[in-house]
Amino acid sequence: MNLELIVTRCRLRTLLPLLALLSALPAWAQPEFETWGKLTKEEKELKVCSFDSEAVAIVLLDEAVVDHNEEHHLVTYRHLRIKILKEKGMEFANVQIPYVMRNDFQYIDDIEALAYNFTEDGTLTMHTVDRKSIYNQPLNQYWHAKRFAFPGVKPGSIVEYKYRSIEKSIQALEEWRFQQELPTVQSKFDLSIPPNTEFAYMVYKSDQLPITVKKEPGKLFLEMKNIPGLRDEPYMDARKDYLQRATFQLAGYNNGGFGKQKYMTSWEEVIKELNSDPYFGTQIGKSISGTEDLMLLLKLVPAPEDKMKKIYYYTRNNMTWNGFNSRNSGDGVKSAWSKKKGNITEVNFVLLNLLLEAGLEAYPVLISERQHGKVQTQYPFIDQFSATYVVVVIGDKKYYLDATESGGQPGMVPFDVLNTTGLIVNRKKGGLVNITDESLQFRENITLSLKLGANQLLEGTAYVNSLQYARLERLRDWYKGRQRYVDGFTSVGTNMKVDSIALKNEKEDSLPLSQQIHFYAPVTNTGDYVFVPINLFSGYESNPFVAGTRFSDVNFGYRQNISFSTYVDIPEGYNVDALPKSLQLVNSDKTVVFVRELFNDANTGKILARVRIELKKSLYRVDEYGELQEFYKKMFELLNEQIVFKKK
């Protein structure tokens, strides 16, 4: 399927006198979903999804009706119907409806749920989910969820549920996703715009999937049918980039005697709005108490780059990220500093204010981390951004900083925003910016020393030098725990036992991260033969590109250059029976290179295997997937070849 996205833009206008809003706004009655409790013959008999044969379940219907109430709150009624096709699809009978609970911003009620089962002769039985079994689950300090499970569900069952959501602000209008992990037969979105407001919206969709759009004053209806499921794929950009969806943003309102007011209809207006926002712009320029000694020390540091680094590490060492991404400061910079903890924007605002106090040129920059999705620049939808970083301008170079990155390095663009689009928030020097750095890559050199010990157990030491983005990735994993670090090198199912790890230079940005890892691993043996792998600690233990079809581009994030040399002691009492051949493998445009060399040194009693893998570009389009997949298939066949020893 061609997944080139088509972006559509238009506006919905409803501009009425303010008095009508205040005095004559009608109450809105709950809509009746005509299909509720009424199954069609086709739904009952469906056994396989005709447009997504791998599906374990299918969304038969997903519809929402959105309006507002007398308090000008956003009111959404939602109805979903799902059919379970296979055993693995039974997980979709466990429902979670998340909502924003902080400051009582949103609540969910009027939940109803039905389950339908069918006997072999086609007899239908219906079960109603008891409301007492619906419970509330805290997810974190911002989010809760309503949860319930359908009883007695099995392959062939149909489940459906509906609920009401009320949010305090019409600006909370969320995007509508026609597509999800499961294929969807029919998806409908019916929106009524409150009086005196204007919304802009964009539709992201494949050119192969038609959409129905109906517009009339103050109303919008969208519908799509027969949408295949979108499942996660290795090295996928954000799923959001490939989802069929519509996004919305307030674009204007009638402010009584002041007339029509625009609202963030250009990037300049977005910057202006953010600068006056009490949770954003007014937090910039605040003094950070208790940092007088730091400022005195910085006066002795002449180079602006060195000042930037000292402030960056000072912030990182004195602030803790609470794990939440946000474009805004929730509790304010001073509160976050007093607690030494805050969301990503609060931590980076502390960094920003210290940089400004030290006299450096620095600005907040809205970013969309890669997993959040690409920024479409045609219209200033602010929901496209997920967090706030800091950009420091020194000479003609921009440094992008995130003080929540535990292994971060001020001279390198954080990996999560490499090759993305940001918005620098400043009236004079702000605007959209492409965040790139082609000078750096993932570079790693690995040397392994292996020998066969007692009980056919392979004993080895890996000496790893990680540079540039490899250094950042290894440090990130290290700070997340020993097992996460080991898993970054090896496949989960290798049965390898690591008994010691030593790191050097983790605090020295200019030096490679040096790692020494001692380990034991079982080897395969059959009769008189022992098989010793040469592909250890490369991170290339399993082929990620085994799917026959792919829907998304392959984005590695950075170019890669990995080399590993494996020295194997020839076991006493054995001869070399077979060695993998030396060879080179290159794809058609020479952007992927695999080189392997094998040497058998009879004088030292060692075998040397050298392998180099190079990716000369970071992004491969979906139409290049076939060739990339074929290359990886051949490469992993070669990587999995082993040295064979035979008893004398």
C-alpha cells in the first residue's frame, strides 16, 4: 500500500454574536447511536478480515459525536464495536479508557458494555458488563483510566461499548484516528463547533484510502472505511506519521465588542501567544536562587562553549526529570527548582534561565521527538510538538540541549530530535528550524577474545570503544540499569552470563566510552564437532527485517559504522574443520556495506575474524525496503556462520 500522506486543510467557522452564546446557548441532548445493540448478518458471520488477513481482531465500528454543553465544555460520545477473530485477539476484550484527571479537567461516565457470543448452531447470547465491575485505575499524577473486561469472550465473540467524556475546555479537541493497530471497517467522526469559535483542521491520509467529508456551517462529518491495521515495525518513525487521522486546533473566536480574534493561525502568532503564556513565556528570565557561586565561577570561564557545558552539567546534576513530557511548565520554574524536580520543560527552563543569566544567547525551542511524529509546517498546529528543549547560539553554530538526558553531551544533537523540525520561540530570531548534524554517526569498535573452557563453555572478554552516538546510546542504557545495558549488545535469548563490566571515560565527553565485559556463553556441540560463533556483542544477533511487506520508512536515526574483531583460541585437542569465507557484500547504491575477513594463524594458535558493517545513510524509504530486506537476509546468513572445530 502506498503510504504517501496527503494533507488537507480547511476551516470551520461559526461566528455568532456573543450575546447569543451567553443567553441562548441550547443544552445538547445525548445522541442515540442507531447501531447500538444491533448486529448485522455480515458482522455475525465474519471470520477473516478481507483487507487485513493477519488481523487477530477487527474494529467493526468506531464512531464519535462531539459537541459542547452549557458550560462551554467539550462533550464527546464514543461507540466502538470489535470482533475477536483469533485467540491472540482476546486481549482487546480488556478495555482501558484513559483521561486527564489533574485539576478535574476530564471525566468519563455513562459507560455501557455488551458482549455477544454465538453457539455452533448460530444461537446468540448477550451479556451486559456489570457497572460495578468498571473501576478507576491511576496511571500517574496526570492520568487515570476507566477499566473493565468483557466476560466469556472467545474467538468469534463481538464486544461493544460506549461512554461519555467531558473536558473543561473546547481547546482540548483531540485528533481523530481513523486507523489503529486493528483494521477498521468503518470510522465516523461528527463534530459540532461551539458558537463564536473557529477551528482549523488537517487530514492525513493515504492516497489509496478514500475519505468522505461533509461540511456545513458549524458542523463537520468525516468517514473512512476498510482501513488496514497499522502495526509497529522495526526502525519505524512515529506510528503517528503513518496513521490516517484528522487533527484540530482553535483558530479564532469572536470576542464581543473586540470582534473576531485570530488564534495561532501563523507561526509568528504561535510565538507571540507562547511568549505571553503564564506556563511558558513568563517563566523565561526568572532568577534561579542559590546559584551565586556558580555565576562567580562562570566569570572565570572565558570560552562560551565551556560556560554552556558547565551550566548544562550543573542543571543535570541538580535537577531530576519526573518522567513527563510537556510543552509547558505545569508548576512553574521556581517551584520545580525548589523541589529539584520537574517535567521536561521545567528542567530545561531552569537550564535556559541559568544560560541567560550567564550572558549566553539561548532560546526555548519546541521539539517533536522522533517517536512523537514529524512536524507538518503547512499550518501551525502546536500539538505537533511534544516538549521544550534549549538552543544556544554561539557564533554560527546552534547547540540543542536537553538537561533530562542522563548520557547527554552538549556538543551533540540529542538522538531523539536528530533530523527533526523545531520551533525556536523568540519574536526576533525565532521560527522553524531543521535540527540536523551530518558530521556525526554511530561508531563502535569491538575486540573479543574467546576461548573454549570446561564443559563446552565459551569464556570471553569484550573490549568496546563507543564513539559519538554509540557513546550516547551505551551511556543511556547504562544509566537505565545493568540488564538494559547488556541487552543493548546481545539478544535476549542467547543464555549469555555476564559476570563483570567496567567502564572508563563516562565523564569525559571528548574520549570514547571504553567498556570491558567479561562473559560466559554455551556453545553448540555435536559428537566430535564444536561450533563457535564470531558474531557476539555486535547488536546484530537477529534480523529486524523479516516481514514480507512494510508500511513505513526505515529510519535508523543516524549513519552507522561498526567493526568487531574476534580472536578465538583453537581448543586443545581440536583442529579447525571449517572457517567462514572472507567476502564483501554491497547493495546497489553502495550505502550498505558488509565486509568479513578470516585468518587462521597456526603459529599463535588463534583465529581472527574481522567484520565491518557500514550504513552510509540513515533513512531508507518504504519503496527501498525490498532491496534492504534482501541485503539483511544475506548479511544475517553470513553473520550466523560459525567456526567449526573437530576433535583430533
